[in-house]
Amino acid sequence: MAETATQTLATPVQLTPRAAEEIKKIMTTKDIPEGFSLRVGVRGGGCSGMQYILGFDRKREHDTQFEVDGIAVYMDKRHGLYLMGTVIDYHDGLNARGFTFDNPNAVSSCGCGSSFSA
């Protein structure tokens, strides 16, 4: 009997435990439409050239789907170049509140951390 190889693909982005907890909380307390899941991506704009996308959306034609901490995540496969290795965290303190992106591909980023250049 022939043995088949199993290929494990690297998850392009990671969620810290705080980020995963907050996303799960949002998914259970907000009215997220059926068939929607977490979308991570980038788009042109912001003071550094590219902005991060984090929200809920349907799966699209060019999407890659992966799972992080039990959360289905959609990402346009063309965005992987910009996001590979990014760690998404969540802060809920006096100095900062919201999701942050630690992106090893960013050459520079703006002061608020919501946009970057690669």
C-alpha cells in the first residue's frame, strides 16, 4: 500500500490569544451574517502607502482560507506577499485600544500602526 504525503501549509498570519479571544467575542455578540468569517488583507492608502484590512466578509474568488485558533480566516492570496508572518494582537488599555499588526515585511509604518510600506 502506498503512503501519501501530507503537506502542511504555513498559516500566513497569527493571532495572539488576546486577539483570538476578542474576535471570538465579536463573533458571538455582534450580528455577523451567515457565511461570513474573518478577513485579513491590505489595500492601498493611508499615510505610509498600504492599509490593513480586518473585518468580516464572504469568501471571494482569489481567497485562501485557513484556520487560526478555531477561527476561519479569508485572505486574498495576492496579499500573502505583504502579510506573511504578521502577528495580529489586541490591546485594551489606557494608552492603546484595538487590533495591532506586527508585520515583519513592513519597511516603515505610520505612527498609529494602521498603515505601512513594504
